[in-house]
Amino acid sequence: MVGYAERQVCDLPATRIAVPAHHAEIKVCPACGKPSKGPFPDTVPQAVQYGPTVQTWASYFTNYHHRPVERTTEICEDLVQHRMSAATVWKASEHLDTCIAPSTEAVKGLLRDAAVLHVDESGLRVRGKLHGLHVACTERLTSYEVHAKRGDEAMAEAGILGPFRGTMVHDHWKPYFTYDKCDHAWCHAHHLRELRFIAPQSQQAWANDMAALLVEIKAAVAATPAPTMRLSPPERLAFATRYDAIVQAGFEANPAPVLTIESAEKKRGRPQQPPPVKLLLRLRDFKGQVLAFMADFRVPFDNNQGERDIRMVKVKQKGSGGFRTLEGAQRFGRIRGYLSTARKHTKNIFEAIRDAFDSTFR
């Protein structure tokens, strides 16, 4: 023989449910005749129960891969030839929520102390009605809050934004401005979308000029070498001067309408402004928040982080159609925050769930 050739086949072994039995010896006292039974392990409180791996499977499919409960039971039956009940899947998530409670509170504390915080909100259907879904996150942390309302009450109950003193990045949703103890910065992905809509619709050159300026500032920030954390004063002044000139050109392209006495009497309150003017007022009155990213490089150009994190919860709604109870939706939010944080730390999600369960089975 001059040698040999080798071929390898990577495959998975057949997986089955294993049922180890625990026996507690029972003895009868020869003196008094009373029976005495040995103790079972603390991790086996029931006569029949599922172990941490089965609970990990159930939680993994329904909370991370967004499978409905019934589909999760079918997946487990197909893979391990054992169909668990829908109640078992629900209880697994309830148990996981209890296991991760310390982690959930720790993440909230870290978010309150963050230098820059991404926030976003959307609607989530619960019991056939639209509820509020709020996310507060960074590149390494995620926390969700599901509430019957979408405004200040929901954010206050989450307990993150009130004590926050850093810079909050968002899309100019008005309730965020009730938190005036922190700084605010705006998402320029939203601004660019608005500007690119206004330019062809209104035939106004200033919109293209403003979009080009924002992209140019972003490029200047990216080209600035570390450890510099802001553009130089001359650069900031030059960009701010051009910014003011473009805003002024925008107002000149959108002169205020002349109101007659008759029209003023017919319409009460603040007059409705067209989209270009609404954006111009925002750019003029909140210049500091718009240009915050060039004065502090920790502030990002957009709020894509918040939008990416909130999108995954919406995927769950798309697959399941909504949540039957508010408690279930809130539980899913807490679990999803734990899993998102684990993923941001490059942690294997299945192992992260198993580690949480193992903490109570040790």
C-alpha cells in the first residue's frame, strides 16, 4: 500500500428524548415503625417534568426564531419524536423570563448610564388592539418595553429615559422631548429621505444642497483620524455657515403666504405648513441637534441601530399575527432584549438560553 484516500461525512446523530429516573429510598424505622424517604434533588420538584434542554429548545424557536407556539410544538415533534403541549412552550418562556430577570435589570442600569442611547417606537398588536413598543439600545445592549399606550407613560414605566443624562438619538418624535435633562440628536437617514422626496416633488434646489452637505459632513467625520472626537472649530464653523445659507435659501424658495383678513377669520390656530417648510423649521430651530454628530463623534449619523432592533420584534408579530395577552407580549419583549444583548456580545443564542435555565437547575 502506498497510502490511502479519505472522505468525511458531517452529519447529526438521531436525537431522542432521554428520561433519567431519580429514586429516593424509603425505609421504615424498626423502633417506631414510621417510614422515612430520602430527598430528591432540588432541581426535580415534580413527579414528571422537562429538563433545561427541552425548555431551551421551546424558548429558542418561539422567542428567537419567532415561530408561533403551535409551530414550535410541531418542530420539536419532528426533530425528537416527542410532541410537547402548547402550555409547556408557554411555561418555558415564563421560566426563562424569571431566570433572566437580574440580567434584564442590569441592562437597564447600563443603558441609563450610557453616553449615547438609541430610542425608537412602533405599534404592536396585542389582543387585537394596537399597543406601544419601545426600544432603548446601544451597540451592545437592548431593552424593550411593551405598553398599552405609546407616549410618555410607557417610557416612564420602562425606567430608562428619566434618569438618562447622555445623548438620545431618535427621529424627532415629540414625546422624546419631554426628557429635557439629556441632549438630543436626530437621525439623518430620516432627513435624507425627506430631502430626496422634497427635491423632485417641489423642484427646490436647496433640498439637494442640504442632503449633499449632510453627506459631506459625514465623510469629513469618517476621515478624521483617531483619537480626535470632533471636527476642528474652523471646520465646524465652515459647515455651520453653509448649513445656515442653505436653510435661508429654503425659506426664500418657500415664502410665507399673504393672509387676507377674510382668510384669517376663517382659519383659527396655527396655519398648516407644507412639508418643505415643516422640515426647514425643524432644521432652523434645532440646528444643534441636527449637527451634533460633527461636534461629538460618539453621536452617530443615524438611528439605524434603534430601527434594526425594533424590526425584529415586528417580525414576530408578522409571523404570529399578534399577541393574545399583554403579559405575554411584555414577557417576549424582555426575553428578546436578553437575546439581542447576547447576540451583540457574539454569544451563541442557544447557549445563552441554556445558561439562563442552568442557573436554576444547578
